[in-house]
Amino acid sequence: MRETSTAEIVQRALRHKTVVPGFNIPYLPMVAPVVRALRDANSFGLIMVARLEWEKFESRSLEAVAAEYRAQADRRHTRLHLDHVPVIDEDNLAVDFAGIIERALRAGYESVMVDGSRLPLAENIACTARVVALAHAAGVPVEAELGAVLGHEAGPLPPYEELFASGKGFTDPEEARRFVAATGVDWLSVAIGNIHGAISAAAKGQKKIAARLNIAHLARINRAAGVPLVLHGGTGIAKDCILAAIGHGIAKINVATAIRQPYEQALARGVAAAQEAVYAAMRAILRDELEIENSAAILKPEEGT
Ligand code: 13P
């Protein structure tokens, strides 16, 4: 029996109005409790790493995360995803994004993200199309981002309520339509009020702002884009907003801060205690925040179509 691909699993999530969560790995020992929680909850999720997590945290490299994934993986409950590879990073530096994507394809990543959202539209389209050509040649789906999901940059955010009320940086539905058609991208990360948890040394331990989502705006993007949509900044969003978003095209949600901070806070008691803290946080997220215990039964990652 053929294994179900990540692309099919995300399409199934969209059809069944459920969600595939991706969990970020800033510290390699987090992989084991994330996989164990997904298995124990009979849920399904992606193990993922973003460039900033091997540059600024301790996941070492995308190859190191892939090796740890292979040591821990349970294919009925997990796949491996490469999160944010920016074209221009959070410090405004240019990144060899195509080189990183090529390394990820060699290391066995099963889906990849290129983030050209800090570029003008035409350049974001050109860089994303380049990654789509590389990844599709290897049979790997691509996620891209359109709009500004802020929070990873150093320095203070504009006041959240101002940001939300103005809709500044929100993904434009017509641009989303053009972007998907021009790039052939598989999944689109959107900005609809969501923000990333802070990662600077000064702010990474702080409680994240409780974000809200503009669901009417999401519905317009969903009608225009015609591909599964991705919600970044999954930590701390009001639960009613998350559940409504899952009904309007969000088929993948990224969660980092909600499992990283428990790990960091418990680490003084040792790595085993930190892993237990991640496991407990994971079980609560799957059961109470996302309500996706048993989602493996719906997504059927073990059987091809
Ligand atoms: P949070 O840190 O807010 O959960 O965001 C995670 C994310 O979007 C990673 O791509």
C-alpha cells in the first residue's frame, strides 16, 4: 500500500474541515515528545523547522532535524516539513533560499516553504515560482506567504489593535488569486490578524499577544485563492477564531511558541523534564485548542487513494 502524501493529507483536511498542525523544532529533543503526543492522541501533524531555528536556536541544521525525525517518526501520525525559508530574513539580509531548498529536498523533506513576503509582489512571485519548479520536480509540495505576518523581526510591533483594525499587511484576495495562478504554489500562508511569537532574546520568554482573525476577510481570500490556506502564528489565537478559520479554508496551522516556551521554562530541571513539558503542552493543544484528537482516523495517513 502506498503512503498518503502530505499534499493529499492537507487536501483531506480541507475537505473534512479539519486542520493539519505543524510543530516547530527549535531544540532537537522536542521531536520525541511531539511525535509521542501526536501518536497518543491519534492525531496527525507535521514536524517542522524554520531557518531561524537552526540559526538562532539549537536545532543545528535542517539535516539534523531530518535525522532526529527519522529516529522518532511514526508515519501514521507524522510527516516532515521545512518551514520559513525567507528570501529576505527577519534581519533584512538576503538568503540563499534556493540552496537551502535543494538541501532540504536531498535530506528528505516532504513539503517546503519559501517566504518571499518581505518582497514586492512580482519578486515574491518570481522567487516562489523558482522554488515550485525545484520542488515539484522532486514531487514535493510548496507553501508560500503573501501579506505580512509580523512578529519575527527585532523591535516592537505596532499596537496590535491598530494593526487589526486597519488591516494593514493583510493578504489581498485579488493578489492571492494572481499569486497562486502565476506560481503554481500548493498552499498559501495568509495574514488576517495572526502574528508570530517573538524570537528575540529579550522577548522570546514573554507571553504572546492574544490575536484575533478577520474571518470575513479570510473567506474572501479563500474564494479567490482556490488552494489550502495556512495560518502562521498559531499560538495564543482566540479559540473561536481558530475554529472558524478551519471552516474557511485554513487546512494547516503552525505552532511554535506554545511548545517552545514550556521546554525552555522546564529546562532548568533537565532535558527529560523539558520533554515532559512539551508533551503536556502538545496534548492540551490537540485536545483543547485545536480539537483534533483522533484526526488520524479522518486523514488516514496510512492509506493511499
Ligand atoms: P507561533 O510561535 O505564534 O506559534 O507561530 C509559529 C509559526 O507560525 C511558525 O512558522
